[in-house]
Amino acid sequence: MLKDLVIELVVKDIYKSVDFYSKYLDFKINMKAPDKDSYTWVELSNNNFKIMMQDEKETRNEMINFPKELSSSNIILLKYDLNKTKEIYEVTIKEGITLFMDIRNTEYGTTEFGILDPDNNIIIISGESI
């Protein structure tokens, strides 16, 4: 039986990625390793939802067959309430974060938009329409 599902992203600059997910998407650091000021792995959470990140160089040290080039075809869907979705959209525009997909109302009852994180992972921010 599956006990948990956690996304782990390999990132080029772990500090830049942590800052992005913390500042714009309300994630907080749970754990980091090594447990010092300088770290190469981190677990972030927002409520009970987790994302782990590992520095690309450290990943290559651990996995000798890791692909030579990082390319992303990942899509991460983050669901918030509608007001928080609109708030994140406003900050996205104000801060000049790269939009992947402009805000829209869907036929299945959500308002959503897409952004790119520092490693070009696609993040869809979605809120239920009232």
C-alpha cells in the first residue's frame, strides 16, 4: 500500500529554488541536509504537502547515470482557494515571474494559470471558481 507521494526536483540552484517556492508559493523548509547553512538537499512543505529538492551537482555524484542535461517536462499542480490563487497571480505579474499560461476560467470550475519555476518546471496554480 502506498504511504506517501512526494515530488523530488533536481535543481540547478537550490537556494534560488527554495527562495522561489517559499516567497511565492508559501512553502517552508522542513529539513535540509547537510543540516548546516550550506545544504544540497531540502524538504519543503505547505500544510501536509511536500516537495523535496536536490542540487544537480549532488545528484550527479549520487547517480552516475543521471542525464547530462537537465530538461523539464514536469507539471506540478498546486490547488489553493480562489482568493489565494488570484493573490499569487497578482504577485506573479508584479514580480515579473514567467507566465507559462495566463489566468483563465476552465470548463471544469477552476480558475488557473501557469508559471515556470527557476528550473523551468511548469507549475499550474488552481483555485475553485465560485
